[in-house]
Amino acid sequence: MNAKVNSQKLLSADQKIFATLEQSVREFMISQKWTEDIYENDERINCNLLLTLTDQSTTNQNLFVGELSIQASRPVYGTDYETVIFNHIDKSITFTYEQYQPLVFSKNAYNDNLSSILSFYAYIILGMDADSFSPFGGDKYFQNAQDIISNLPSGVSGSDSGWKTTVDKNRFRMMENILSARVRPYRQAMYDYHRQALDVMALDVAKGRQTLVDALQKVSDVNQAYPNTLIIQMFTNTKAQEIIEIFKRGSLQEQDRVIQIMSRVDPSNSSNYRGIK
């Protein structure tokens, strides 16, 4: 678990506060017992957080604005390769923080916005990881993430763009996508992609690639049934380069099919997918 705070844009601020903020974020993420599940060495999640602060209120020196970059990966069975399961930038981070202020985790109550944001993403990462090991294995973690949203005070959920129901692509919309019945086939595809495809490639590359093609087709079907969703955007942000590298070694038939599928799912990057050939 790595956590960094980038405060280079706030040159006039007291930089000491950001050192303690970085320590608080790291300790908060590491010290909580987020799950009762026991992870083997070949199942452990590697996570990196980068909190980039872009503004500080002139009327409240403890109020900060920024963005949070999160990347999480898990090992692929039988290899030294790690596959990224979550790669996302949240550009709607607003919070108050005083030097040495502890971040407090509470599963059933709201304490402060930064704690809620970090807790939300901890559960999202655990849910994504669990979905990659068993069909819909992330349900309990996604429900925990939903509970964080449900426990937000109305003043926060109604005014913070990261949580507002009226904003198109934010934390609320991410949760809505994940829990939607229309997205269930996508979540099944994430199990197929990771457990039935990547995790078998060390033993049978051809079988793994074919399963992966079928998983991508399920992602495309969800995109067609529920277009322009955040969850599909998150998928392409996370997996595009990996898909390209895997199918550079595929058969011509597999390459043609993947190019066709991914160009529909992610049309703005269709030229990159054509690079598979």
C-alpha cells in the first residue's frame, strides 16, 4: 500500500500539514480491517493512491480541493505478472483537514468527507478484486460502499459533486452502475476475464485467450444495453493496454474479433486496438 500527497500547486501553504496528511492517509488505509477474508500471497492486492491538491480555500485554510488517482492490481496465478483491476482518477475531491487530525473510519456513520472517500474506494477495490476470483464475489464489499453513500448527511450528498445524484460520472454513479442489474453480465465477465482467462494462461494460453475474447464480448453487450456508462469507461482505462499486449500474440481470427469488439466499446481509441495487428 503506497499513499502520496502532491501539494506542489499550493506553494503558499504550509507544507508541513501535507506531510502529516500523507501519513494520516497511509495509516488510515493500512490500519483498518477492511475484510474478514484471508488472502494468500498469490491473491494480495497491491494498491497505490496519489492525492493531488489543486486548490485551497481563501476563506477556510483547512478546506482543500484536488483529485485522487487510485490504482490496484492483483497477481496472476502461476506468473510474476500483476493485472490492474482498478485504475481511476476521481477529480471531485473536496475535504477539510487540520494538521494532525486523525482520519476516523466508521462503517455506519459519517465522520468527514476524506474518510468517507477513502473508505468508499477501499471497498470498491476489494469488490473488484473479489469479483475477479468468484462470480459476484464482491457483493458484500459493494454493499459496504453503498452504505457509505447512504450514511452521508444530506448537506454533503446534496452539494458535493463527487456524491451528488445529478452528476453523470462520480462516486454515486459508479455505485449505481456496479449495482445495476444491467451491469451483472459485466461483473460475470470480470470473473471470466481474470479467473477463467488470465489465471489459466500459465497452463493453457490458447484456452485463456479464447475465454478472454468471450469475456470482452460480454462487456460489449453490456455497453450496447447500457451505453456511455462510467463502469465501461473505467474498464477501458484499466484494461486497454493489457488487452492489446495479450492479443498481439493471438491468432488472426482472435485479433480481428477483439479489434471489432473493443472498437465498439472504446471507439475513441480504435486506432490503438488496430495496433494489435
